[in-house]
Amino acid sequence: MFELGKKDSEAAQAAARQPENTASASAAGAKRSGSGQFAVIGRSIQINGDVKGDEDLMIEGDVSGTVELRNHSLTVGKEGKVKANIFARAISVDGTTEGDMFASERISVRATANVRGNLVAPRVSLEDGARFKGSIEMDQQAVEKALGSSSRSGQRTDTVAPRPNGDVKATGADRQGSAAVAR
Amino acid sequence: MRGASAAEAKPDRDAGKPVSATFKAPLLTRIFDNLDPEQRHVVLDLGPGCQELIARLTAERGCRIEIANFVADHGLEGLNAAPPESREETLRALLPPPNAERLTLIFCWDLPNYLGRAALQTLCALLGQRAAGGCRLHMLISYSRRDMPAQPARYVPASEGQLTQHCVNGERVPAPRYSPEDLGKALGGFKYERGVLLANGMQEFVYAWPSGQA
């Protein structure tokens, strides 16, 4: 099984390079994690299934299913395509998403983003140029209700890194290291 | 450029360049000022949405905002090209899925200028099905000018009761110049409340969905 948390020196080097090639928002996402640690799903990785984890994550590849990082941040990079319901502490989107997003702190839809779905968070920002279609719910009670109900239905995992629960595909390019965990 | 239409400046020399203009929108100001902070509002913006509008609305308690963004993904072109028998279905697909909560406020800025009369009529019938009693429909239409930009402009609330119009200089098309009577027929159950002719040649309208009709 493909593990995104696997410590591979070549992959780690690639992940360390990754933020330099992404938008400033992505770099900011790395800074927000404090220690600079975050996992990266590289641009040629495809995941069909559930992604759960206990660290910050950047998605530059394709993910379909659900993404659950309840206490951490998710950044969907410019190349990222996510077709999933997303649960996280903070969500920042530079790429393309389809599905509902639930964040306990904030959701940022950046200028390059193309987002379809419903956003539920206490704070939501929509940058000029972003393409958005859906609804925005910032009522605190609605946020708590949405996040509370999802936590009852979802199972917490104790994994160190996000582990996809489903199918993972990588092209040859990715075997050379664009899917990795930056440490 | 205050008081002037954004796209009327030098269309040939400046073709393709973005232009913006700010104008006063007194009826919109009145709507914002009269939002009851104790009431939960459910707002539908048929345009692309913007941070300024979100910030203005969520300054009030408990607000849900639905953004239909008709111009995204060639939605408007698809609607206008749809045969009459599939018009309603196309419009339903462009609107957000129905929610348990009824709409209390609808923004329809510039869009009627780019919809045929039949499409506007169908749209308003669908909006009426989702409107709460007393729901306000705020519209901006081109009125005194004979032409308008080929694509709908984007409107962003600015300070002191103003709206900023953003569009691209270039091709212009004839404006439908709906009269209040024409609009009244197209809007079905929505009842006219007030209209103001703005300095930039647009007309601002407020319609309301009657309480008994919800």
C-alpha cells in the first residue's frame, strides 16, 4: 500500500522543493504549521478514497473521496483537483475543488481557485478572480452543527501522516519523488 | 469616473482593457441599512459573488449566502441557447440546489439585460418558489443607454452606499432597455416597490415577494 508518510530521502527532497514551485498561499500554508512540516500529495498522484491525517497537507494531485484533517490545515495547490467533502481546521484553495468544505477556523478561496460546493466556516474569504459557485455559511451554530455531526460519523485515525484509504496511483514521474512528506 | 458607465470610455483605443466606475446605489444602501440583525438572512446572489458583499452581509448575524454565478462555465450562453422546452431545466441547474430555508434577499445585478424576456420570466417564477414572504429582489438594469458591454459586468459594494462596476472595454451590444411595465410582467409574483434612475444610465429596482404568497 502506498503510504504518503513514508520517509524516502528522494521523496523528501522533492517535497522540500515543492513549495518553491507553488503559489505564495501554499508557502504561507507551510509557515502556518509552525515547524514547517506538512505532507504533500504530488501533482501526478491520484487518490480514490478517504484521506485522513494529523498533520497539515498540501494537495497538488487528484483526490476523490473525502479529506479529513480535523485539527490541521489543508492547502489545495494550483495544480490540485479535489472532488471530495473536506473537513479541516483551515482550508486554502488555489486549485479546483468540487464538494462541500467544513472548517472550524476559516476557508480561503484564492484568486486562481475554481470552487463548486458549500462552504461552512466561521470565516470565509473570496479573492477577486476566484470562480465560486455554491453557498457560504458562517453562522457559528451552523458551523458547530456541521462539524459536530461529521465528527460523530467519521473515525479518527492516529496516523502520523495522511493515509489514503482506497486506490492510489502514481505515474513514473512521481516515483521520482513528487509525493512525499516534508520534514 | 464617478457617474459614468464603465464601458463607455474609448471602446476602440482601450479595447480589452479592464475598466471600472463607481456610482451611488441608494436602494441597495437602504436594503443594507434595513437588514434586521436579529433575523437570519438567506441571500442569493445571481452574479459571481465578491468578498465585499460577503463581508457586508455577514456583519449581520446568521447569514447564509448562495452564489449562483450565472456567468461561470458559459452558463449564461447555455441558457440563452437552450430550446424553450429545456429552459426551465437549464435554469434549475444554474441555480443552487433548493434549501430548506427560503430566500429573504436576492441580488440580480445586470443579468436581466442578458436574458431574453422568456428566460427572465422563468427565472423569476423559480425564484418565487424559493422566496420567503417579504423577500426583496434588488435589480440593476441598463435603462437610458442604447448599448451595453457584450458581457455582464461585475459589481462590488464600495464605501458610502456605492457600487463599483468592473467590466472589459470592447464589443458592445444593444441594451434591451426594459421599461418598469415590461419588467413587472416578467417578474410574475414579485411586486414593484421602488425604482431609481442612476447617474450612469442604469436603473435600480426593488421588488418584493408578497407575504401571502410564500
